Amino acid sequence: MNPNLDLDRAAVVGAGTAGRGICRALAAAGVEVRMVERTDATLQRAQEALREGLERDLGRWAVTESERDAILARIEGTTSLDAVRGVPIVFEAIPEDEKDKRILLREIDGIADSTTIFCLNTSTLSITALSDGLSSERRPLVIGMHFLHPVSRIPLVELVRGRHTGERAESFARAVADRLEKEVMEVAEYPGYVTTRLTLTLINEAVHLVMEGVATRDAVDRAMKLRLGARHGPLALADEIGLDSVYRALDSLWRELGLSQFRPAPLLRRMVNAGWLGEKSGRGFYRYDETGRRLPVSEDLGKPPLDRLLPEG
């Protein structure tokens, strides 16, 4: 931990899976966090998901009751972007849509203090391109920090410098990672960086294996857990991340790089279109209750009929 880091408060804009994870990591490190969502309804869902995640970890003895209570007490939810005023750092964590991110960053640029650093949690978009629409004074203060899911357990963050990123932003971001006990891996500003490209390739291929009838959902996940020593198989991980988020990231890399391994599997597209988004919707490759706990295995996708999985037409 860096004792010289002046970080007692921060704002996180976007309280989806990634945003909540960043909020929790900051709060666990003693930082007062302002968690910003677009509407009261989405904010309430985010706060409930945050509490439920901590309750699950309490049940696994991953946190104590006092740690849970302290984390929740340090996170203040709001729907006002005015929350970015007066904080030394703002974390942007909305879904991977370049247009939406550009609009949001311009809004924040007009509200935040002139010295506030912007950390962008993107895994597929250009930090330089996203910062181009900001004031010339702000651009050196923009840097990419890609946190890995689940943020509370993965001790790694990818650090990405844009063309305009200055030394102060990099030094501060490294100090924040140190405060959060995350190892920093500096990567080039290139679509997908390292971890996203490798993870998405594995997930997409796992979906293809199920779709093509090579193996069942459970067999694919079990094989990869045993082979890689991972806590989750690729399909369970996709459910945790959110199948819509996985689809958007794959589609972005497919369009940007033109590499066939990133072309989203037809089954994934059909699941997203049907509203099967994983944990957050209660159904993905597995089924979940309202707290996000996985329900007993059903045969819905354990051994699916191929005619239901093949692309239309």
C-alpha cells in the first residue's frame, strides 16, 4: 500500500458488474465512494446486487460482518453526475459503447475539478479516441485501468496509456492499484489488450462447442476448470460477466480486428436476443435465483437439442 497516496474519496460512474466491483475494491481499501447510476431503478438494483454479493462472500467466509458493513457504509449511491465534483479520481465503468462513453466523458469533463484524473475501465476501446473529445487540459489526465472480473478476487489490473496520457495520471493510477493490492500489467493501446482477448476467445469457443453438440455445458466447464485450475469454467464465467457484455466485447473485437475467433457464436447472439443474460437476468447457461445463486442443474442447456441452437435460416 502506498502511504503517500492522497485518496480518501472517489467517484465511479456506472454500477454494472465492473462498476460495482470497483466500488467494492475502493471501499474495502478505506476509500469513500460515490457510485453513480443513470436512474433510481438501476441504482437500487446495483445496491441490492452489491449487498447480495457481500452476503454470498460472508457465507463463504471471504469477508467478516464488520468488513461487509464497513464496505457498504463507504459507498454512497446517487443518480447525479455532480458526484464527480471534488474527488481526485473518477472511474468510468459504463458498457462498451464508444458513442455513449464519449458523451458521458464530455459531461463529466464539464463538471469535475480541473485536476481530477479520469480512469476508463474499457477492454476494447481506444483510450486516445475516447479522450479526443475532451478539453486539452483534461487529456493528459485520462488513462485506462482495466479491472478483471471479479474485481474483489483478481489481483491484476491492465494499465493503458493513451497518446495524451501524462506522467501524473500514470503515477496516480499505479498508486491506486498499489492501494488496492493489484499487480499492474502495462499493455499497449490495442483492442482487447491481453486478458480480454484470451478470455473472450476461450468463452466464444466454449459456446461453439456446446452449440455444435461436441460436449455438454457442464462437460465443457468441468474440463476447463480441471485443465486450467480455474474457479469457474468459461460458460459460468460468461454468465457472471453478463452475456450481453460478452457479446458486445466480442462484436467490437470482431469489427476492429477482423479475426474469426472473435465473431460471436450464433448461440450467444440468440441467448442475448432472448434476454438470457446470465446471473443478472436469472438465466444464461445456468439458472439463478434473485440473489444470483446458481440453482440446481437443469437440462435446459446441459444437453440441448441442436435444432434449437443452430442459427436461424
